[in-house]
Amino acid sequence: MKNFNIVTNGYDKNEVNNFVNEVTTEYESMLNKLKSKDEEIAMLKNELNRYKDIETTMNKAVLVAEDSSNQIRKIAKEEANLIIANAKKDASQIVNDALIKAEKTEIEVDNLRRSIKLYKARIKEVVSEQLTMVDDVDNINLDERE
């Protein structure tokens, strides 16, 4: 605390005026500093709010990206399952077609075997008839023609 010199009729006017000027200057300086700090605080609050808005936007973007990722995974799984199901169906169809073709081939082979047996039987019959005719040639009487 400031002490003033005592003079006649009270304190020294110059000292008091100088002190008041000093206090006023100090007060104005502090007031300017406070205004500057208030402005800085307001600016920082605005910047903080802007960063909070950016954070909120980024959080929303992350949620949208996660949701999109989950949907893409779900669609990919469904497509994979559909491809597998179609492949199994196609494979079953191919196997069934192959079995049907194998059965037809087997039937054709059986028919060919029967045809070969019939053909062999006919050839044997013809050969047998030819042999009989050859044997009959020996029995033909040549004298009868004279």
C-alpha cells in the first residue's frame, strides 16, 4: 500500500495525483489486457466449437462408412452364397446330364451287343446253310443227268 507524505492541509497533491494517474494507467492496462483476453477466449471458443463441429461431422462420416462397409459385406456374402448355390445347382445338373448320357451309352452298347449277337447268329446260319449245300453237292448224282 502506498503511503503519502503529509503536508499542510492534508496529503501532497502531486503525490496523490501521480498515484491516481499511476493507478488509472495500471487499471486501463489491466482493462485492455482483460479485453484482449476476453477476445482471445471468444476466438478460442469459436475455434473449439468449429473443431467440435468437425469432430461431429467426422463421427457421422465414420458411422456412415461403417454402415456402408457392413452393407457391402452383407451384399458380398449374399452374392457369394448365391454363386455357391448356383454352382452346386449347375454341378448337380452336369452330374445328372452325365448320368443320363452314361445310361444312354450303356443302352446303345447293349443294343450293339445284341445286334452283334444277331449278326453272328445270322452269319453262322448262312455259313451252316452253305456247308449243308456243299455237303449236298457231294450227294448229287452225276449219272442222273445223262
